Amino acid sequence: MNEMSALGPADEKLAQEAAEVAVSWVLAGELTHQQSKQLVVGDHLSSHSWMGEADRLDRLVRSLRDALADAPDSEEGRQAVATAKDTALRDMQSHLYFELDQAGWLGPGPGYQRVCASLHRIIAIGRPTAP
């Protein structure tokens, strides 16, 4: 994703898989409190940075939900929904990869390990199951 990053293909795959699960949660409906907490994966040293990440995620979720709610039932609407889903997936992957990269820029230290563990937890929870 980034030529300047010290991360490798496995990190990119981890971010991609976690992003796919996260977007599936949004598409399934309201996020639970636990899901919302799981999506804040950064290794934060202050509540200010935690709140910043939470706010960015909230905007991403709101943007996707608005696009889904506002799309007319037509071919144009279906295309708008598909575009919104693709954008949300790309933005979520970029966000998760950024947090992983920020924590791991000096190598696989404790912060990097915590972010990896957060991404693995998202993946382990998995996609919602249909009732």
C-alpha cells in the first residue's frame, strides 16, 4: 500500500481481511458497542488520539449508511450503493493499514503487536450471520 512502509504483504492482507469484516458489520445494521470498540485499533498514548480515530471511523460508517439509505431503487441507485461499498472498504482498509503502519514503523514492537491483535480479534469475531 505504501512504498515507505516497513510492513509487508502479510500486514496488508491482515488489514484487508479486517476491513472486509468491519464493513460487513456496517452493512448488517447498527454497530454494537463492542464492534465500535473493536474498530478503534490504534495504539493510542492519549485519549485525544483515541477520540480522533473514533471520530474518523464514525464519519466512515455514517457516510456508508447515508449512501445506502439515500440510494433510489434503480440501476443508478444500485451503482451508487456498489460505489459506496467499494469506497468504504478501501477507506477502512487504508485506515487499518495506517494504524498498523504507525504502530510498526520502528519494527514489530509492543504497539505493533497490540494493533495486530486488534485486527485478529475483528477477523475472529467474523462477519454477521444471516438469521
